[in-house]
Amino acid sequence: MRFMVIVKATKESEAGVMPSTQLLADMGKFNEALVNAGIMLAGEGLQPSSKGARVRFSGSKRTVTDGPFPETKELVAGYWLWQCKSKEEAIEWAQRCPNPAGDGKESELEIRQVFEADDFGAEFTPELREQEERMREQEERILAQAAKKK
């Protein structure tokens, strides 16, 4: 099962305050443990919402709103994509995580299971499954090329 672990934003992350060297080191160790255990598939921190935008859909109309956005507690500051045997395993790993906001501060992780092809039932036709597989293969090639350029 795949899980997205969402790091909720804080006032500090939304203000662009960078993590301390110690927190970066602690997160690096945690990420390394995730990789070594075969759990971590991806993970990144996100820039503050002031550098983002939202696209709102209403029928065929699209409305773009530039950040920053209110309600900091509803915003995402970063994420991981984990491969775990169960939600309980994902929770266990999340409990080992260093506090994303730093010691003594309040922060939150949200754990959400990712839909798999079989979750969609008959509506996900063989043609749609084939299309999905082609796109995933192309994504992997693009990521591999990007990694080589680094």
C-alpha cells in the first residue's frame, strides 16, 4: 500500500523560515532510515504558499488565485510518498519522525492512503489501465533523466 504523508504548514514555514541545521540533519537521518527500509518512494519540502497559486473549477470556468493563502493549518509544507504494508506501519514510521517544526513547537503529519488501480473497480477499464501504465513508465523515464542531470 502506498501512503502520502503530508507535513502541515506552520506560521514559520509559511513565512519562509528555513529549518535549523539540526532539524535538517535529523530529517536527513530519518529519510535515510526510510530509504534503507524500502519505505520512502519520494519526499520533498514545498515553498510557502506565497509562491503558489490555486486554480478553482466551476463548471467550465477556471479562476486562478495567487498565494499566499489564509488558514495556514490547512496548507501543505511538504510530503513523503511511502510504501508500507499497512496504515499501522505508516503510523509507526510517522511517530519516529523528528518534529517537522522543530523541538518544542507544534506541527502535524497527515497520513492518507493512495488509490491503487484495483480500488476503482470496473469503471477503470482495461484501456484506462493500459494508459495509466504507459504514463507511469514515461514518468519513471523522466525522473531517471532528471536524476542524471543533477
